[in-house]
Amino acid sequence: MDHDAVLALFDREMRRDARDDGSGARVERAGAVVRQVGAAHDWNGVLWSDLDDGTAASEIAAQVEYFASLGHGFEWKLYAHDRPDDLAARLSAAGFAPEPSEALMVAETTGLPTGIELPEGVRLLPVTDAAGVALVADVHERAFGSDSTRLRDRLSAQLSQAPDTVCAVVAMADGRPVSAARMELPPGARFAGLWGGGTVAQWRGRGIYRALIAQRARIAAARGYRYLQVDASDESRPILERLGFTVLSTTTPYVYECR
């Protein structure tokens, strides 16, 4: 894989030329910034920017003012290769708080294992309706210990308004959800995005996470996506590397809370 070429393609297709994601949010182009704007349960934030030393301060201030006018906070999704070099420091000085960094990892769908091996008694259930969304939300809360309201609202909106742009799956054991994940399928892009993969504590280390990746890789390849992309935590990065994913950059969410 030509890292520089694939990273440039990712920046162009998934950031600069990003499309609406089907949740009801809209992508806006405001000068040197591309942002996604939606309801409070949507992801709101800056996807891409083309800044330099002379424009960074005014553009940051403009985005803060814009989202404040909407009445909710937002995220500036900063990548390690974004410019200017001190953009992270500028965001912090403007009141943004950094969250843990993740590795931007990419793999070609044709090079990933697609065989699904599950522990005995575990089956995969496609998510297509409100009942399935509830199962995904249940896993999210038990696996990550965080509120799932925004995830529930966003996934419900995508499934009802643009079902071809999202794919979600739950792993069931003894009638209970034990793992879940989703995949974003942007129309016209070459990248499908893996998101939200989580497994409840007592079922970790049994290959379910790998099976969910294989299942989504199979679907992405069948739908013509060349690459799978994931923002990987320190815990998932080693698994993904063993499967064939490569690190292209790192990404850090800088969050601004509306005051």
C-alpha cells in the first residue's frame, strides 16, 4: 500500500469532499473548513480544514461562534498531518479539550480475512429495526460504560432515512447481546468506516471482535468498497494490525462545550 497516496485519497474523499451521512445531519463547506452540522444527537464538528499561520485563529473563532449560535458543542477532528503544525495548541488555547488519540488505520478489503469463526453458542444478528438498535445500545452501555442515547438516535435515523449508508450487527449468546459494531457506507466513496466495535467484558478474548470485522469486510467488498478505515484505540490496534490494517496517521478529537 502506498501510504501517502492512500492518506491523500482518504483526506479528499472522507474529509474535504465528505457527503451527508444519512443521519439527517448536513455537510457544509465554509471557506477553508468542512463541517458536519445536525441535531444534538448527531456528530457535529469540523471534518477538514485548510489553514495556515495567518488564517488559523480567525477560522477557529468563526467555528466556535457558528456552533455556539446553534446552541450545542462540537468536535474538531484533528489529524497529526493537519496544518499548521501548532493547530493542536491553538485549539487548546481557544477552549477545546483533547480526548484520547486514536490511530487512523486502513486495509484493502480484498486482503482481509472474511471467514467468520464464532465461539460455540454465539450467532450474528443483522440490525434492521428498533429492536436491533436497542440491542446495539445495550452492548454499548455495558462494554463502554457510557450513555447510548446519541448512538441510538443516530443509528435509528440512518436505518430509517438512508439504510444503504449503514450496516450494524450484534453478536448474541444465550439470548443476550454480547458484542456489536456498525459500518458507515458513504455513497460514491472508496472507504467504508468501521465504528463502535465493542464486546462486554466476560466475552472478550474469544474472537468475536475479529468475527465482526470479517463480517463487515465481506459486506464492504461485496458493495464495491476498496478500503476499510477505522479509528483504533490502543486496545484494538494490535488486533487490527494482525489482520492486515496499516496505520496512516493519528486523530485526536478536540471538543468544545457550548457555554
